[in-house]
Amino acid sequence: MIRINLLGQERPKGGRRVSVDTGSAMPTLFIGAGILFGVLVLGYLYYSWQKQLTEENNQIKRLETQKTELEQIKLQVDAFEKQKTILTQRVQTIERLQRDRTGGQELLDEVATTVSRAENLWLISMVRKGNNLSFEGTSASINSVANFITALKRSGYFRNVEIKESKQDESNTSVQTFAFQISAEISPPLAGQPVPGGPARPANAPAGSVAPPRKG
């Protein structure tokens, strides 16, 4: 039987397979895999950086909040320090006024006790400026003035006792008298502290008390 090829093409021989060239597709596959891996790595790095940036921003916000709180606390501490200073000054003022009020009677008692130890001596005035005292008086003799100065020094209540002036009072011609001026500083001993030149004053002894002289 005769067959006519109307298409004009050669008929492929039966049983022959067409081979496909896969060598040219391998580079494309590797490039695609590399791109995908790079995208994954970049995505992971971007996610990590974003997470770290978020944490740092949150840390900055927390630090700013703590800074604001510390500034408020500092303002409160400064206000408390000012109040403490004011209260301390008030307490010191009250204590000083209390000492001056109670020390006035003690000072008078000490002066009176000291004058009583010097015979024939009279005080005309006593002026106090802070812890400084100025005495003016008259006496029947220079020895009485010297005894008064010695009594002031030995009382332990006064220091830096100095005589400023001592002269005979010429206005009184009937009786010989001497006018004097003495300066001293107030320096009361602490409770129980021994008095220079004399016995120790008990801690509970009243102001101006004088220990009795020893016999013999």
C-alpha cells in the first residue's frame, strides 16, 4: 500500500526520544536560591534591628521618666533642706534666748557672790555686750579692788579679767575711796567641771551657789 505525505515533512522515525538540555537551567536555579536566601537574611536582620531599636526607644522613654521623677524628688529634697535650715535657725535662736534668759540670773548671782568676797567694795554699774562685761565701782582701798579681781578669776565663771582704770576719788574728801573700771568675759564652766582655784561645783548645784570654805 502506497502512502503519500501531503505535508511535505519528514516523519520522525518511531522509537526515537528528544533529549532536553538541563545544564542551562542550573545557574538560574542557584541564582534564585541565592536571592531567596539573601532576602531571608536581610529580613531577619531588619527584624532584629527593628526589635533592638524598639527596645532602645522604650529604654530611653523609661530613663526620661525616671529623670523626671528624680528631678521632682530633688526639688522636694531641696525644699526639705530649706525647711530644715529655717527650723534649725529657729531652734538655735530659741536656745540662745533661753540661755540668755536663764543665764541673766546666774550671772547676777555670780557677780553678787564675787562682790561679797571683796570687802569694802561697791559696784555702781555693770554693762553686758554679748559675753563681754564692764564693771564700774568704788572701794575703800586698792587691796579691795585686787581682791575683787582675784575673786572674779577664781570663780571660774569669768576670764580675761583686766583692770582698765583705778584712781582715787577726789570728789569725796571726807573718806578716801577709789574708783575703778574692770572688764571681763563670761565663760561659765560646764556642769561638774572643777572651778580654777576652788572646789568643783556639783552638777545639780543651783546657780551662784558657793561651796563652804574648808576648816583648818
